Amino acid sequence: MKKDFASEERRCELLFLGLGPCWHLYTPENHPVILTDEADFKVAMTLLAICTLNFPSVRILTFQWMSNHLHITLAGPEEHIAALFRMLKKHLRNYLRSIGHSEGIKEWTFSLRHIEGLKDLRNVISYNNRNGFLVNPNTTPFNYPWGANRFFFNQDARKRFEDCHETIRLKYIRNTFHTHKFDSFTGLPFLDGFIPPPAFCDIVSTEGLFRNARHYFSAVSRNIEGIKTVANEIGENIYYMDDELYSAVTGICREQYNVKQPFMLPANAKFEVARRIYYDYNASPKQIARILRIDQSLLINVFPTI
């Protein structure tokens, strides 16, 4: 029997309330590169897993590593989250020092924004799970490898994890992190060269914050205003694909100009929309020209600095 919208929303709301305080942890977008190759990313994945499992009061909902910054959506006491980050930074710094490129990590800091409600939490989860694909044109929000995103509503990925028989070895832990403090984590699942997200992230509960897989897909791929809201709140620049910008522009056309498509806008309105998507959505001049069908040379009159 098909569940109705209202009952599904109530279920999601109750799940959200049961999580306790939820947060968006993020590090500076303009930080120097920390992770330089695949080996570094694998170590970062494993280290985040071990540090998280050291703090049972903290529940990671999703996360994503980029080469120079990190996003985590999580629930738990603020002071425990801060302690988790300190542990992560300490041992990541030790690893980077051991391979000769720890420059800049000493100044690596984090910010923590309290999540105000279910809608806010959904926006943050969606924002985090699509962050990597925006900087890597060879990935999507559903297969970027350095986060929990690829396990969401993905039975094949989940089965690979469940069928994994390889475990992390004591020798690997000691050689990588140069400490005996993590010895007790020997035996955790080890898939593709790192501890996989389902071993330490509550992906099932995070999926439950959405009504269904279709709702999640829409939030990640179509909820441009929600994504933009999160970016503005944390002061991060975010860039959109052409189809995402086109969707945003058609919404503006309908709501403000009562036309269905951008090409139907009068000339003056096109330049008004051009200004808006340039400043509010970080659209490039080429994107503006393509979407609004404006000769790129004319945009110099709108944006003299481009």
C-alpha cells in the first residue's frame, strides 16, 4: 500500500527529533591542498572511521573528503565533536609528516553550524553528498569515492560491503598512524584499501530522513535553492552545472516574468536574470551566454570586470 506524504513526513520528523543535536562540520574551502593522491584519501577515510569509533556518542550521518577540505553531517554533543576533530587532525598531521608534506595542516581548523530542523538537515546532507562531484568532472553525487554518498539507496554498494571479508591489519594501522592507540580497531572491514563508510556511518538512519529514494535523488540533483542556502550560510563558493542553472533560471522565469523558458524573456529581463545568476549562483559568463542565449561579448556591459 502506498504511504501518503503526510505520514512519511511525520516518520522523517520523528527520526530527526530522535537524533538529538545535529551539526554541519566543515573546514575552510580555501585551505592549501592536504590530500594529494589516492593513497592519501584512503588513509583519510580510514582515519575518520577510527576517530569516529573512538566517540560512541557521535553519529556520523554522511561526509565527504575533498583534497583541501572536509564536510561532515553528524549528531552528538558539541564538545565530543570538537574532540573528535582534534584527534583526526593530530593523526592526519602525523601521517602527512611521515610522508613529507604536512605543510599547512597545523592551521587546519573547523567550523560547526547547528542544524535547525529537518529541512535544514536534508539540505546539508544533499550539499555534502554532492560536494565532490562539483570539483571532479569524472564523478557524480552517486559514485564520488571519498565519502559516504555512494552508499545511499545503492543496494549493490551495500552488498559489496556486506560481502567484504578483508579486515584491517594491525601492521597497517601501526605503519600508517605510528601509534599503538588504535590497535583495538584491528579486524574492522577493509574494502578498496580503507575502512568503508557503512562501518562507521549511520547511513540507514540518514536515508530515513528522506521519504524515499526518489525524494533523496530530487534533493541531491534538483534542490538548487536548498544547496545555495547551505553554501551561503557557511560562506562557501559553489558552482553549478548547466542543467542545474537552467532549472534555476526557468524557475525565475516562471515566478518573476511569467514565461516558461529563458529564451522567451525580453532583452532587459535577460540582463536582469544574468546579473542575478552571476552574483547569486556564481554562473560563468559562458554559462550565462548559453542559458540565456546572449552573445558573450554583450555581457561586458553587465559585468565590466569579466
